[in-house]
Amino acid sequence: MQALGRQILVEFYDCDSEVLTNRDRIRQYMLEAAHYAGATIISDTFHHFKPDGISGVVVIAESHISIHTWPEHRYAAVDVFTCGDTVDPWGVPRYLQEKLQAENVSSMEIKRGLFPISLKHKHAASET
């Protein structure tokens, strides 16, 4: 099976709650993580909720990287979705674990857009 993309779901536990409440630092770390993984950044947007918590997304040419923080639980959820082979999606959680000072991390990878290789080649051949 050929996958169009890879999605990494990451949960960061026991993080530094001060980091999780700082919109500018979260934005900086997410942009740095995208660079670290080899992604091409297109744009980004981050929102600080009252009283606490940040949600943000970095749109990359290869798809997106998003974060949602719950400082009161010292928890952050990150989603890394990449297409193609030029980005190392696992680079994002490796980078963020240190920056968020997460003591515990849980993650899983999901293949997205699974197609039999033979169908992909048949479709390409029928277009010529």
C-alpha cells in the first residue's frame, strides 16, 4: 500500500505550565520545530485563550503542524501531518519534548490516504 501522507499524534505530559501559557514562545518553538523537521513554512496563526491555553497551527507546504495546550493540566497535544518524503515528521516531537520540558510523551503514527500501488500506476498509465 502506498500512503499519501503520515500523521503523527503526540501527547506531551508534565510540561512546564509557564511555557504552555506563553503564546510567543509556543509560536517560536513550533516554527523552530518545523524547520528542524525540514518543512517549508507557508504561514502560521496562534491564539491565546483566556484564562490560559494556546491553540496554533503552522501551515507547511507538506501539510500542517498544530498544537493545543492545557497549562492547568501541564499537557499539550500536537498533530503533525506531512506528505511526501522530504520532511521527518518525528523531528517535530523530538524538538518539542525538550522545549516544552515534557517529562512523559505518548505518540502514534497513522498512514493517510492508503492506495494500492498498482492502482496508482494504472491511473498514471491511463492518462498518457
